[in-house]
Amino acid sequence: MQVTGKIVVVTGGANGIGRALCEAFHRAGATKVIVADVDGAGARAVAASVDGAAFKCDVGQEKDIRHVIEETEHQFGPIALFCSNAGIGGGFDPLSVNAGGTSDEPFAKSWAIHVMAHVYAARHLVPRFKARGEGYFLNTISAAGLLSQVGGAAYATTKHAAVGFAENLAISHKAHGIKVSILCPQGVDTDMLRSLPKGPQSGDGDLSPAQVAKDALEGIARETFLILPHLQVLTYMRNKTENYDRWIGGMAKIQAKLREDYEK
Ligand SMILES: NC(=O)c1ccc[n+]([C@@H]2O[C@H](COP(=O)([O-])OP(=O)(O)OC[C@H]3O[C@@H](n4cnc5c(N)ncnc54)[C@H](O)[C@@H]3O)[C@@H](O)[C@H]2O)c1
């Protein structure tokens, strides 16, 4: 799909990868870029820079997602592409003292933002996309949803669930003309990455948000399900499926090295 002449929504568009997506869609000639973010002032600033529109929205709340979709279609016209991109990096512990953590909080918050937000977007857009015989979901997930995230049990678990939901969304609605892509980078140089303990997510080098947005646009143009800005991830996925136990052993060595570094 080409975004030229299309209406596009980006959640988490006030910063980082989302902001770069908004800018790339605008440069590619999207008619209207809708910036939806819990940071209302940030969303308005990005919207102003791309001649778009802003919504303050918490993607973990169904009513907020429904409002963004209904108001966008009412004010501007049919949404062609909905990018569920908002995410959080809570609950990281490089020592991994206990993968189960000490409270539900990081799991519940990550579940709402990384998974239910994608479910709500589908719940309210699939009927519209089906009626039109077309529509596109781009879900920013992470290589952590395909491999894992050392020191980030809540992040890795919910990102895996996001991959699972996107697969099912694509399978359920291919026959209805609905397209789905998942964007799964490793380290990207954003506020989120800078707020986390340094770790193996940066092992293959951090990409700029602009580079990741460029890769996303190319992936959407090709209409491929899996968009991998770090190509190494494909090799790691192959290693994982080829020998799961060897892969767990390798990841555990990375965890051990991280513990050693942080305990120094
Ligand atoms: N930075 C990385 O290294 C990296 C790697 C892989 C995947 N990702 C994923 O990319 C996406 C974007 O991350 P980023 O690095 O640009 O982070 P970022 O912190 O720079 O930007 C995230 C944006 O999401 C918004 N947001 C957070 N919670 C929200 C909520 N409940 N409702 C609406 N908006 C909310 C924030 O206000 C912010 O504008 C996330 O899903 C993240 O998990 C990031």
C-alpha cells in the first residue's frame, strides 16, 4: 500500500518511532496524519509540524481508541492505515532477580498498552475495513516479541502476545482484504531506550527512529507481515526454531553476563 492520499493514525506519535512515522507519512504525501498520544501537548506539536491533527488518548482505554477512530473518520474520512505504536518500557531488571516480579503492575500496564490497545483498534476498525474491503494495521512490536528481552519479563511476554494477536488478525481477515504488518526492531535511539538499563537490545547497534520509519514505509509498500529493521533478527529467529534448548542456553549466557556487569 502507498500512503499517498491516505488518512493515517499513529498512536504514541508524540515521540520516538511514532513521531518519525508521522513525519515519514507526511513526506510520503498522506492526506492527514493523526497523532494520538497520552502526551497531548507532544501530540499537538507533532501534528502541527506535519499539518495533521492530534488526539490526547490513552491507548489502554477502549473508549479512547474508539473516540480516535470515530472522530477521525467523522472529521477527515476513512482511515486507511492504523499504526498501534505506543509502548512503555516498565519493569526492567537487568539482574532478573525474579522473572515473576513482585507485583502485577508492570504486567498489567504492559498488557493494556502492548496488547489490548491492538485488540481495541481491531475491534473498532475491522467492521469498517470489512465494509470497505480494505484497511491496514501496522503494529509496532519489537524483536522482543519474536525472541525475548533479557531483564524484561513483562515487556517480552506482552510483546509475544502482541505478535500472537497480529498473526491471528492477519489470518482472520486476509479474506476481507485487511493487511497487517508487525514492525520488530531491536534497539532504536529513543527516550524509551535511553530510560532502560543498557543491554543486549543494543548489541547489533541502535538505529535512528527515522531509519526505522523508512523501513516501515518500505514494508508497507511491499505489504509484508514481518518488518525487520535489524536483519540479524531473522537469523536469531531461525536459530531459535532450529534448536530451542541451545537458544535458551545462549540467552541465559547473555543474562549471566548482564548480571556480572551490573553486580560490578
Ligand atoms: N526504542 C526501542 O529500542 C524499541 C525497540 C523495539 C520496539 N520498540 C517499540 O516501539 C514503540 C515506540 O517506542 P519508542 O522507543 O518510540 O518510545 P518513546 O518513549 O520514545 O515513545 C513512546 C510514545 O508512546 C506514548 N505512550 C506511552 N503510553 C501511552 C499510552 N498509554 N497511550 C498513548 N500513548 C502512550 C508516549 O507518550 C510516547 O510519545 C513501542 O511500542 C516500543 O515498545 C522500541
